[in-house]
Amino acid sequence: MTYNFFLSSFCFAILSGLTHAAATNPAEATNLPAKDAYGCVGEEGYSWCVKLKQCVRPSKILIENNLELTAENFHEFCQTKLK
């Protein structure tokens, strides 16, 4: 019985340490999505719109303004340069 208790306690201590190390790992912060200079997360489909002064989803803006879904229309509407 004592051996099982010791083994269980040891495993719990190891698992607790691993969980704590994973939660405080500085590398975890690098997994956040990259933001552009305006704070827009391109990986989530957002781009900066100069005209609206906010991060927007180009498709949503174009649909709301009855424009064809093209990069040129978005850049023209938002007055941004094409890359």
C-alpha cells in the first residue's frame, strides 16, 4: 500500500510540474497570431481600411457595399495600396 501511495504521489508531482511548465512557457506567446502595424490579424482575414479607420474583413465590406469580391475593389474602397 505504501509503495502504491508513493508511486501515485510521484506521478502526480511529475504531471503537476509538466502542466505548470507548459502554462508558463515563454514560447507559448509566440503561438499568437501575427498582427500588422495597425493591429489587424491577417491570419483571421482582417485588413486595415484607411477609409473606415479599422480592421475589417474585406469580403464583408465589399458585400455590404455591393461591390465585386476582388482585391482591387477592396483596395480602391479602402484607399490602400496593392502589395
